Amino acid sequence: MKTMGMTDLRLVGDARHREPMALALAANSADVLDRARVHATLGEALCDCVAAFAFSARAREWAPVLLEVREAAREAVSRASQGPVAFVFGNETAGLTNEEMFACQVLVRIPTGNALHSLNLAQAVQVAAYELRMAGGVSGANPARNRDSSATVEDLEGLYRHFEDAALACGFFDPQDPKRLRERVRRMFSRAAMEREEVNILRGLLRALQRDRIEKT
């Protein structure tokens, strides 16, 4: 990260980043580990971000928008004018779960040869950091959009919960088979770089529909 000018490291779960081995491997970068923030959940780590890009070598049936890493880096640099942007990596053994992937808006793939598709974690982070560095050098962020206007991951999670509650209440959402609709709704909204006002409009509409349903019953 630091070789490419990035220092905001967020860790999820039982972090061991200040153990002697981690500090020894962080050549001239112990300051990044010292400032790293540890969060209990991925949602907590992403709550202030306007976009989150999940990295996975595995194909997923119902994935968010899929971009290759170079295109994802350009998109991330563009969105960075609106607020923090996260690149999300799983652990070395299992990568990201489907639930973790769907906490993000974009799925990112690093192109590889046909024989082997997986990179180890350090290699994947370095490739992503390099592409971000290059994209930042050739792409100007869009200054026309106010940083405070973009919906954060926390805003989007609130919209998803509200949508699901409303769909359950009107009988549209089958509680016995929630996964399919839940994932498709997230996939649909992940295609749009939503503003906070747009999220509020949709939630206002959902509240009005819920209120109208209560009054009629």
C-alpha cells in the first residue's frame, strides 16, 4: 500500500497487525500498521465509504457489477471525489464470503492465465494499488459533485433493509426464500452511483407506501 501512496488500512475481525512478525514484514511501513483501524464487522469498516470494490477470483452467480481491475481503478478514482472508497480483500485461505461480497457495490477480477486464476493476498493488493496509482495519475476526479451528496455504504444498507421490510409487509418477499430477491435488489442498486438524496427519495416512497397500506387495512 505505502509504496503506491496509500495508508488508510482497515482490518476486520481478530487482527494481529502489531505482532512482531507483522512489524518485521512491514519494511519501512510500520506507521501504516500503527494507524490501522480494526473493526468488528465489514459493514462497520465500510460505513463512511461511498463505494466498495470486492476482489474475488471466484465466479459468483448473482454478483454485483463485475469490472476488471484496471476499469475498477478508474471508477474508484472518479468516485473518490465524493468520499472514501474501499478496495475489499478476503483472507488468504477462503477469500470473501457471498455476504461480504454483497456488502460491496462492485465485484473486481484481476485477469490471469487460464491455468491458474488465484493470486495470493499480497500480490492482489499490490496489483490493485498499482492500478489505483496509475488511474490517479491520468484521471482527474470529477469536482462537480459535492462530496456530501453521495450515498455511503451505510445509507445503502439502510435502503436495502427498508426495501426488504416493505416487501415482506406487502407479501411480495417470500421469507422462506429470501436470498434470491435480496441479492438481485443489491445487484440492481449497485449499478447506480446513488446520491444520498436519491436514497432518501426511495425511502420516502417506501414509507408512504407502507403508511398507505396501514391506513387501508
